[in-house]
Amino acid sequence: MIKNFHSPEDEVLGTLDRIDFVVVSVPFVEPFGTSVASWAVKEALLLRLEQDGFVGWGECVADPDPYYDGETTTTARHLIRDFLLKELEPGRTLGEALGRFRKVRGNPMAKATVENALLDLMARRRGIPLHELLGYEARPVPSGISIGIQESTGALLAKVEEAVDQGYHRVKMKIMRGKDVAWVAAVRERFPDIALMADANGDYTLEDAGHLKGLDAFGLTMIEQPLGYHDIYQHSLLQPQLKTALCLDESIHSLDDAAAALGLGACRVINIKQGRVGGLLESIRIARHCQERGVPVWSGGMDETGLGRAVNIHLQTVDNFSIPGDTSETRRYFREDIADPPVVLGPGGFIAIPPGPGTGVTLDPGRLERYTLHRERVR
Ligand code: OSB
Ligand code: MG
């Protein structure tokens, strides 16, 4: 924590001169699949806020479909345009404005988009990096890779080998019914010492507890979201039956959810996707709550473009982000991304914080134009 820092929540909002939505569709190098769905392109809603010649951007983590979470790029655009932007009255502090978002039920991804863009704008106005605006010192960020569902164990092993050779600090493999215990066993046999974890994206039920116990043999750092995508209670019944730590992803939308999960003993780790929990400030509150209870957190990813990826990197300067997250190199996802600089693994497999004010990334106008599906000027 930086000493004597001035909380962005106390900053008074001015008039936004211009507000735009840009929906982009950027092709992935290869499709990314979970137990639920597979995505061949990254479609993302971007929010652009302009004030006094400064520009702040926010990337919404919602997909165009409701296959990870109920929010979509379209519902987020509706919520932002028709309900959230009007709370940004000049003269209110950021904290007050975000407090007003509370009356809009749910929709944390839409809320995070606005918050992210405002914080980027504020940091750029002050000429400081986003992590400094949040109150945290720069530090190298550990890397982690999330490998989607593969066609065969051979294909999976090739992907894991590539990740290990590149120096990733931990490997996450997606699992699903029919591609689980034997697949984890195959990876563990070939790579006995790597930090390895499995993410089921909610593919199992409590009745599978006996089967999931089979994963205890492989020294996984954790199993992510084995049960229902909104569930906390059943995870609290599963956790005591397993040696391996459970980690919740989809079930955590707020500090209240995180507190319920810890209170019930539903998990021993939390994956914080800042977009899924309503933004960076709520993420920090969750990280603190977990830290006070000895529970580590890590930063998840939503296959973001370079913009959202940079936000996740800044977030990982916050205390208690003590486990490598899902932050991997840009070139895994995109042949051509809309933002510069790309994320690359530096010495020791660490990732540097993009230098400069705000998120530290800039959007390339030509590439942004090329991948734009839709533009809407709100003001
Ligand atoms: O469950 O963490 C997940 C991607 C899309 C939707 C859900 C998830 C993921 C990932 C990829 O695991 C994380 C990333 O590489 O950004
Ligand atoms: Mg997950």
C-alpha cells in the first residue's frame, strides 16, 4: 500500500465531454473451449470516456452470449446506457456515484466497465499508472496459463509442454465430464513437479463427489468451480470431502458472495475476475476480506483484449494476490490485438506492468477500426 495516497473514491467527477461504445470482434488464434462453450473470436464491448482531452477506456468482460455468466455485451450496453451513466453526475465523488450503482441490481460486469473507464481516465488526468491510483506499488506479476478443453490427451500434453518451456509459473487445464481424472493423471505423470490446477466451469454435481475425490491423488494446487455456477452451499459440502483446495470463480459476484463462501467453508482460494465482481475497488475489498482470513486470491481472466488484460495486471499489485493468475501472453490469443504493448513473459516468467499513465496501453486506431463491429455515440 502506498503511504498517504489519495483514494480515487474521494475524487469529484466533472462533466464528460463525450461517451462512446465500441463493440469489437477480434479473431482468436485458435478457439478457446470450456466445459460449457467454445469461442472462436473475442467479442467485447468497450466504453470510451473523454474529458478535457483525456480519454479513459473500459473493456466489459461479458461475452456476446450468456455461456459463462448471465450478462452479455448487449445487456451491458443497455445497463450502462440506460441506467449507469446517469449516476455520473458532475459534483458527485466517484465513491458516491459508484454507491448509486447499488440500486441497479446485479450486472457487475456492466458496472465494472464504467468503473474501469473512470479510473483509467482519472489516472491519465493525474499522469499516474492505474496501480498507483489504486494505492499499490509496482511489482512484477507472475504468469499463469489457462489451457482450454482439448481433443485428445496428446494435444493437451503438447500444450502443457509448450507452456512449461515458456516458463509459465502455473498451468491450469480445463476439465469436464469424460475429460477429467485420466487427463489430469496424464499431465501429472509427464510433469510431476509443475504447479497444476483444474477448472471445471461448473460441470459436476454433488453426486460426483466420489469421482472428484479421484483428483486428490495429483497434488493439484486447487480445483476451480466444480459445481453449479451460482452455488456456494454445495461447494461447502464438497470441500471437506476433498484434500485439494477448492477455488470459486463463477459463484463470486461481490464481497458479500466472497464472505458467504469463506463463512461457509466453500473454498480455500478465490479467483477474482475484477469484471465479474463489479470492478477494481470491489476486488480490493474482496482481497482484503480474504487476507484477514488467511485466504489467498488470484486474478482470473476472460480472454480479454490487451485493454482488459492490462487492467488485470495492475490489479495484481494489490496485497493478497499471492498466487499466479490467468495472465498469459497476448500472442496465445491474438495474431493481432487492438492494444499496445502486448503482454509478454519477461525474465523468470514474470510480466511487467505496462508503463505510463492509466492502464499504460494504447489502442491502435487502425486495428480498432478494422475489428469494430458497431459504434454508438452516447454523448
Ligand atoms: O473459467 O476462468 C474461466 C475464459 C473464459 C471464460 C471462463 C474462464 C476462462 C479462462 C481463460 O479460464 C482465462 C484467460 O486466459 O483469460
Ligand atoms: Mg474459471
